[in-house]
Amino acid sequence: MLIPTCDRPAELAVTLAGLAAQDRPDFAVHISDQSSGTAADWEHPAIKAMIRVLRVQGRTVTVGRHLPRRGMAEHRAHLLEQASSAQVLFLDNDVWLEPGSLARLSEAQTTLDCGFVGMAVQGLSHLDDYRPAEEESFQPWEGPVQPEQIRRSTPAFERWPLHNAANITHIAARLPQDPRGWLPYRVAWVGGCVLFNRRALIDSGGFDFWNRLPADHAGEDVAAQWRVMEMHGGAGLVPSGAVHLESPTTVKTRRVDATEILYP
């Protein structure tokens, strides 16, 4: 469980509370902090309490400061270096996972044997905001998940609106329940909650492109996922158990999109 954080103590406490509600599989948590003040996020009493809960449950929780800031790609590369498990979940610090989500992610990634599976984070303030046009590209995977090349110029890129608002929640509500408890579908990428096969991510280069980007970039997760998808395939899962807390972003300067630099 790899969690980058910066100036979000309240949100991180909620994220950790969601992890404490996961019963399987076993997992460890690595929190890397780039907060601007002298105090790290984990020094907040609510976060300390949730770390104690996780440790009482038998989870390993490690925390560390990682400064200076050199961009999100470098921060994610640093976190990946801390991981040793076969599966690694990159979880944003403003996402709450409903109970059972981690088990569904792990089972799906193992069963599908692909590079990653993800749960698109859902903004539940949009439950009454129906966007049929944005749902039109929803396409379940039929059979094995296959490698795909995604670029801004490819038709597959037009799947990106699927993950806006609460679209996946609306799609899940009208689909018949899959006996496995999850259904894989084709994505352009997944933000906020992605479980990788660690070896597939590393073999694809991970976030080793960080030094080709200025610090004020965004889209580093997209760029890494595109490399994994091209070699090993990737999928979204419905239903999504990932709820976006809808707090203001802490990545306020997004002068450069990583995909425009790496895939011109």
C-alpha cells in the first residue's frame, strides 16, 4: 500500500480508516510525506490513532518525509522502491475504500493476470448527475485482458470521460451482478486507486521518467499506466469501492502534462 501525501491530514485519516476496514489480503502501508510545514501529516492525532489501529491489526505501517519536492513522478518512484510485495496499490490520500475493495482488487488482478486493475474514484456528490454520453464508451473485457497501446490520438483515449463524476456508480447500478463480485472493463487509465503487478510495473520502467519532467507536472500516473498496458494490459473494475473525498487538490500547479512530454 503506497500512499503519497502532502498537507492533507484530515483526508489521510479517512483514507487510513478505509484501509483499517479491509480484512484481506494481508498488506503493509508505506506513507511518504511532502508536507510544506515542519510537521508531517502523520503527526496529526487522528492519523496517529489510525496508524495504531492498523498496527494492532498486525499491519506494518512505515512513515517517512521525502523532500525536496521533485514532482509526483519522483515521489511515486521513491514509494515504489519501498515495496517488495507481488502486488502494490498506489492509493491517493483522498480516497476512502469501502470494506472488501482490496480483496476484490487483489482477486481480480490475480485472476486476470494483467499489469494492473483499478477502481475509478467516485464523487458521490454527483449521484444525481447522470451523464449518458460519457458512459457510452463503457466496454467490458470479454475474455483475457490484452495489451493495448493508448495515446491521445487513439480511439481508446476517448474512454477517459467514463471516470468523471459518479459515472461508474451509475453503470454498476444497472449491470447484472457478476458472480465473481467484479467485472473488468476497458480503460484509458485509472486515477487514484490502482493495484499493479509490481514486477510488471518495474519491467515497464515504473516512474523512471521522472527526471525528464519539470517538478510542476501532472499525468505521471497516466504515463506509467500506458507503459504497463502496452506490455501487460490493464483494466478497471466495476463496481468501484473507491470514494473520492472531493477535497481541493494539493497539486495546484500543473504546467506540464507528463504524457505530452513522453508521448508527443
